Amino acid sequence: MDHDSVTTGRNNGGKTRHPVVVVVGGGVSGAGVAYHLVRTMGEQAPAIVVFEPRSELGRGLAYDTTDPAHRINVPAARMSLLPDRPEDFLEWIAREDAVADDPEAFRPDGNLFPRRQVFGSYIASALAPYVETGAVRHRRALVVDVCRDGLLWRIADSQGGQVFADFLVIATSHPSPSVPGALRVLEGHHRFVPDSTRIEALGHIRPNDRLLIIGNGLTAADIVASLARTGHRGQITSISRRGLRSRGHSPWPQDPFGDFEATPTHSATALLRSIRLAITEAEAAGLTWHAVIDQVRTHGRALWQKLPMSERCRIVRHIRPFWDVHRFRIAPQVEDVLEQAIAEGRMEVLAASVGKVHFEGGSIHVALRRRSGPSLQRCFDAVVVTTGPAHGGILDSQAWLSTMRAQSHLQLDPTGLGIACSERSEALDADGLPDATLLVSGPLARGTFGELMGLPQITEHAVFVASELSTKVTALRMPARN
């Protein structure tokens, strides 16, 4: 698509103004904005262009996987593109018979945990009719440059095209993990995997390789499940600074428990104290901690936005690892694989960090500095980094984002969780002022909105951003009607 194929917001000889919205990133965050904007505005919708190099909109990095070991980590009954219709995904699965070849998706408690690619197909199918009619235009290209052109944004892409937009939405993927300094000596080694999200990243790991995984979160769990499926039986050591690993789901259905909004807290310490008290009360009522964490997540945005920035930063520094392992739970099928590996002695989870690394005798020798106790000297054949996205490096992850920062259009959020934006999701410039034409959708906005990593919150935020855009587009049209 070149700049002539979209009528922009220019006043072309008095012609009716047709606003243009460009979304950079076609995962759930970006595709969700496009979907809800056209669904809400109908024939009054602006021209919508989504830049996404993948063949379908909606999959993104999370749901583009074809590995059958990768499963959604939230029950399907709570996964939906439509926040007001939480069972939409379940209904789609039934219509499409989408798990007919996957009996393991069904759990004894009645919950359904299908493969992640199934959810990607669900989102893609929702967008497909709008792409077919041209209401949403899918540009299969990477954005290479963004700059101001008068009142518009000029977006140049890797195919040599350009689009002029009245509104720009940043909904890009997370940046890749940052490699710990001690491991840089391994760069170029064919069994060193600095980014496990890349296609065939684990292809060089052999069945009996001794494996070191840096990180104990959801990605680490996925790796163990993937390798088990392909026959890996080597020893696995998984480390993180605190030795925490992602927890499983509640053993039975529970409603959210606790009242956190009645008496708002203004400090990280007070919030943590109230959560611990609620867990004690939940246990007395015969519930588990899951119900309390679910309630905190439900109230996440309100709780987060009542906290001063200094307290948000304290949470990120000190509490976030504990929150992550309780909030982001592994699918039961994956949990079964991990528990079996640990029970059989093939996997150990340690509270440790990487010390000195060197090669000797064809092996990777690593000093593991334990949180308590003396260091351990271990030999490995392969090392995989799963420390999570380097959110603080988002503006260095792509050239066009770096350019926008250099031009003072963007800045990092003080929490280090993404891009600074207002409570209307408008990006803040170098002076801290919101830009009404530049919005941030999805996890990159969580420094302002708090809980924006789980699917329910991502789709809710997509609806919010689409609503903001609808108001802006309507206002932009008004002068042309006078």
C-alpha cells in the first residue's frame, strides 16, 4: 500500500475528510483495537491500516506458535476478544470443533486449555471479514520509519510503501530478553539460545543434553514441555534469583475474594499487607490464594493508578517477581510435565544467578551463585535464556521507536515497564505532555494501567483505546461538516 491508496486527513480541495488510523503491530493488542474500532463505528469508521508481517492478524508472537505443547494458560472460558461476552471463544471452539484432535485440552474439572494456536485462529477469524471487505487493511510489512509531516504521521515500511495517518497506535511486540553479561561469551554457540521465541530456537538441543535455563517463568515451563514432547531426557537446571517458578491453577473453581477498593492503599507495603491479610481470611473461608490474586487482578487498574509513581517503582523492583509467579499460572498440562520431571530427578529449580562461564572439554562450565550457600560448579551442553522481555529496552528495540524518542515524541515509563502514556493511553512526549494523535495499546502501556499482561485485561484495554479513537475520529470530522 503506498500513500496514494489511502485518503488521508488532508484537506484535498475541500473534499470530505476521511481520517486514517495506523496500528503498528497485529497481535491481540493491535488487532483488537482495529476490530473494536470498526465494530463500534461501522460505516463511520476511519480507514484502518495495521502493519503486521505475519500472514494473519491477531496471532502476534504469543499465538503464532505451532508447537502443540504450547497451551493457553487461562481457561478458555475466560479468553475472549469481547469483554462483555466472556464465553465467545468457547462458543467459537464449539462451532468450529476446534479441539477435536486434542483430547488433552479437556481437564477433569471441566476447564478447557487448548493449544495457543487455536486462540490465534479464533482472533484471526474475527478479523478476517473486516480484512476481506477492506474495512481493516492488513499491510504485511515492517515499519522502518515514523515522522511528523505537518499534522499527520508518515509511516514508511520495509516494502517501500508509506502511509499518512491522523492517528498512530503503537501495539508492538515485547522486546527480546536481555542476555546476562556473563553469558555473552556464549554468543555464536549453536546450543546457546538467547531468545527462545525465535522459530526453531530449540532445534539444536539434543535428547541427552544437560540444559541450563535462565529464568523460571512461563517461557521456561513451555521450553521444558516442548523438549519433553520431542524426547529430551537430559538433566535440566532452571534458575532464577529467588528460585520462584510459575504456580498452577486453583484445584477447584473459586470466585474472586477480598475487598481492595473500599480502602485504597497508597503504598506498596500497605497493599502487600492487605493482600496477605486477605489470603489469611480466604484460607479461613476454605479458599486458596488463587481467589485473592484474581480479585487483585480484577481491581488492578484502580489499585495501580492510586499509587504514587515512587510506590509503583518499588513494586516493580521488589514485589513483581512474587506477583508474576502467582498471577501468570501455567496450564495444567504443562504443570504435569514439570512435576513429573522434578519427581523423576531430571529437573531442579534453584535460587541462583550466573557467575563465571567458560568452555572446557566441549562443555559449557558455569558457576551458579546461589542465593544462599556456596556457589555450584556445573557443566552443561546447552543454555537457554528465558528472563522475560527487556521492557526497559523497548525504545531501542526497533529503529523507528528510537527515532521517535530522538524526536522527543516518546519516553520510557519511569517504572521501566514500557512506554510512558497518560490515563487516556496517549503517549507522553519528552516534556511529559500527552499527544492526542499517538496512542499506546497493550502491555507497553502497563506502567500507567497496571495489569495489562493477561488476555482479559489486554482485550479490555483494546476496547478502551478503540473508544478513545472513536471519539477523536468523530471530533476530527466535525469541522468538515460545518
